[in-house]
Amino acid sequence: MRCGTKYFDVEIDAENINQIMTVPARSPAEARKLVRQKCGSDVQILTVREKNRR
């Protein structure tokens, strides 16, 4: 892991199915970028929220 990394819950709509992925990233923009790289650019990203570490 890199310095300053947080976990984000990214809710995506892939083929009319809502899924939540947990992504390690430094910012919400980077989390979106990583999801697009994994799932393809045609995936619709609904929300990006910082995950609480408890």
C-alpha cells in the first residue's frame, strides 16, 4: 500500500445489477479510475464513498 491510501466503497451498475466494490485509493477520483480499469469504461459508477475503518 502507498502512503495516504484509504478504502472506498464504489457502487456500480453493471448490466442492470448494482454491485459494491471496495477499492484502495488515495482519492475518490483515483477510485473511479481503478474501477474503470478493472471493469471497463462502459460501467456506470453510481456512488463513491469513503469506507470507515472500525
